[in-house]
Amino acid sequence: MRPLPKITFFNLPEDKKTILIKAAREEFSRVPLSQASITNIIKAAGIPRGSFYQYFEDKEDAFFFLLNEHVKENKQRFASILIKHNGDLFSAMLDFYESIISEEEENLHFLKNIFLNMTHQIESTYARSFHDNQDRNSDYNMFAGLVDQKKLNITNEQELACMGQIIIAVTIRSFIEKFARELPNEEALEHYKIEMELLKRGLAK
């Protein structure tokens, strides 16, 4: 995981922090990380270049700060959806997927640039939207406790973790296909439903 922004960022007044976050989000929604410009961010935020480096080491730190904030929101969203579906993992995944592809336009541009320019670090960060295998004492245990494991064909915690990794991988690939092919939401959701149903039924007779 990349380091957090510098302490000076968190010490900013809320209004200035909001302006800087908005400027960075607009830039990373406009273009992917590799093409993003600190010049555009500081111009939109109305701050000197030197001030940017007081808050972030580089544009990568600003990007991963925004991505981690998005992941935090996803964790809360996914937990709420799991509770709404009484722990039914597959129903929750369909609901979660639909909620993501139905985001507001600016958020969709940000997500499109994430998924169409995926690196291992970006993928592993986004995967923490569901649980963090590296922190089994918090996120993992929380989500494992919310999932109704009686509805799953698993026998132990290791199998639950592996199942989760498979579902997450399929979900991320489905997001990539939706944005790469510019699929309408209805078509993307229908494809994802088929994938989830195949996983739910199993692939062997």
C-alpha cells in the first residue's frame, strides 16, 4: 500500500482540502494516472506547485489517496448490501455491480480510467473494496461474518477466501469489459448475471 498524504494535507482547512481533492479527482477523471498533470491539478485548485508537494510526494500519491477513499466507500456500500440481502453473496454481488455502473458521470469517468489502465497495484487496491486478505483480524472477519456461508459450497475459511478471490477477479474483469466495450448498463449487467450464475451453479457436471 502506498503511503498516506503528508500530515500537512490533513492539517488543511476543510474547504481548501475539498478544493484540492476536487481538482485532483477532475484530472484523474479526465485522463488516466500516466497522463495526468500536476500542473492541471494545481491550476484548478489555485495553489502553487510547491504547495502540492507539501501535501503529496507525487501525482501517484494523490491518485492512490483518491482510490483508497473510493475503496473505503465501497467497503461500507458492500457491507450494507450484504446485510440487505441477508448474507446472500451472489445476490449482493449483483446489487453491488449494478450500483457501481450506475454511478454519476464524473465517478464513471474516474472508474473508467481505473479499470482501463489497471496495474497490479491498482487491482489489489480496488479488491480491498470487498475484504483485505492481508488483515484477517478486521476487514476479512467482518465480511466473512456477514456472508451466509450455509448457502455456499465451502468447508472452511480457506475455501471462502479462495471463492472470494475468484468472484472479485470475475467482477473486475466484468467492469473492464463494460468500460472497454462501452456496454450499456443493461447489457453489462446481463453479462455479469450470467457469469455469477455460472459460478453459483458450478462449471462441471
